[in-house]
Amino acid sequence: MDMGWTDMARPRDCCTIPRFLHDKTGKWASRPHDTRQKPFGHSSPPDDDVLVMARRSRHGHLIMPFPHIALAILVTLVWGYNFVAIRAGLDLYPPLLFSGLRFAAASLPFLPFVGGPGIGWRWILSIGVILGVLYFALLFVGMAMGMPAGVCSALVQTQAFFTMGFAALMLGERPHTRNICGTIIAFAGVVLIAGGVGLGNVLAFLMVMGSAICWGYSNILTRRANAPDALKLMVWVSAVATVPLLLLSWLVEGRQRIVSSLLATTWTGIGAIAYVAVGATIVGFGLWSYLLKRHPTGTVAPFSLLVPVFGLTCCTLFLGERPNAAQVGGVALILAGLAVSSWRLENRARR
């Protein structure tokens, strides 16, 4: 049935719709802005000159324009290769020192230009400790102790399920049946990987899983903080994490090891720090935020499933890693679980 002009769906925090799509012709046309009062607490939509409209597929589902699809794939490639850069950095620096240098490079050059954090300091400090200090310290130490970088790229993605669990406990959000099924499938993958871990790598495996738990909890803190600018938040969180990580490095890794690694710095080490700090954090996170501001979260988020795919591929090509059968099977189950859970989220966003 011809419904005439159909409102273009936008994320839930948008209340005005400057453009519309005609179902018959598929051409864009402009209509006056809807000036209805927006709900309390909802942010304003993007300006009309930067508002990018997704097209509708033949079934009426939202899809991103090809340049934005390519951009989303590029970001996940950058994040996947990030595990190669981390491994290169860990070959030259102790893990806590490398993490501290990474956050220093991701914050100090940008602090004079971003202004204040825009949210309370209790949120900056708590996210800085949980995400900045604990998550990256556990991940880097686990990788330094022997966990393959490619497998780590998949294991840390289980943060999505820990986020769901914390949301149920702390925010009262009830997971959908598909979320529960996805969690069970992914957990089977984690068990399969754990069964193939040698006795010498058990602690490293637990470190990486602990980092995923910290990432999941930090997602809840980030949601409750409701920062107006995600990139500015990341810069301030990086600044908060820098000093504790460097102090931990001094206490745990020792002055002699720190000094010797810094004196032996090579261009590879500098490149690893620059890539992890600027490429994966500032550029990658900035481009991801750009996409999230212009498309529904349920449309953008499933692209993150490509991160472990690119991570495993890059680590195989550039590091020569050869995952065993248990690791390959476990990663496949984790990806399947993430796909099942994300598919439900995407469908809900389309309604």
C-alpha cells in the first residue's frame, strides 16, 4: 500500500527529521523541520548540513551508503591490525610501560585542544581506572605472557556479553532470548580455547579474560556517564590512566628494565606506540564516533564483528601465528555467538 512520504528513521536520540524519502521514486526531497518538543534528556540531532541519510533497501531496511560501509570496514581493519602493533611494542617494552606510553601519546598532545571533559570527574577517574589501567594492563600482560595476539583479538570481544550481564545486574535490563543464546555459544568457544591452552599459558588466558570483564564493566560506566563527546572522553580517560600505569611499571617492572628498554628504542617501537595511540585510538575511535552520529547504532555495531577476523588474518600474515584447531574452533564459536546477539540488536533498531 502506498503510504506516500515516509519518515526516515534515525537513532532514538533524534527528534527532528529534516529530510524524507519517497517510496515510489526512491529520491530524496526536503520538507520543513518538525518542531515538536523533544523528550527531556534527549540530545539535539546533527545539523542538516552534516546529516547523512541512509538509504532504504527493497525490504525497507536501513543501509549505509557505500562510502560509510567502506569507512566502517576500514576502522575494523585498523583495529584488527592493532594487535600486530601491540605485539611489536611488547617485543621491545615491558607491558605496563608500553601501556603507559600508549596512553601518554594518546592524551598529552591533544589535551590543550579538547577542553574540559564535559562530565563529572568521578566518571573520568572510574572509567580511567577500569578501562585505561585494568583493561589494558591485563590485556598487555596476558599477551606478553604468551597468549597469541590473534586469539586475544577474539577473546576480548566477549566484553559484549559481560556488558550484557552487568547491564542486567546494574541497570535492570533484561537480555533477549537471542542474547542469551549468543552468550552460550560464545562461552562454548571460550571453553574450547581454554581447553587448548597449555599449563604455562593458563594465567595469561585468565589475564585476557579479566581484561574483557573490565571492558564490559567500563561500558556500563560510560553509558551512565553519558558524555556529550566520546572522543573527548577517550582523551581524558587516557590522561588519567597514564600516571598510574607508569607508576605500576616503575614498581613492578623496575627502573633498570624501564631505562634499558627506553634506551633501546627503535623506529619500530616508536611506530608501534604511534599506531596504538593515534591510529587505533584517536583516528579509529574518532571515525567510529562519526559513523555512530550519522547512523543507528544497530546498523554500525555489527561491523565490529570484523575486528577479530582482521585480527586473526593480520597476525597470521605479519606475525606468522598459526592457531591450533581448538583456537580456530573457539574463535569461530565466539564470532557465531556475537553474530546471533548482534542480529537481534540490529533488528530491534530497525523497528
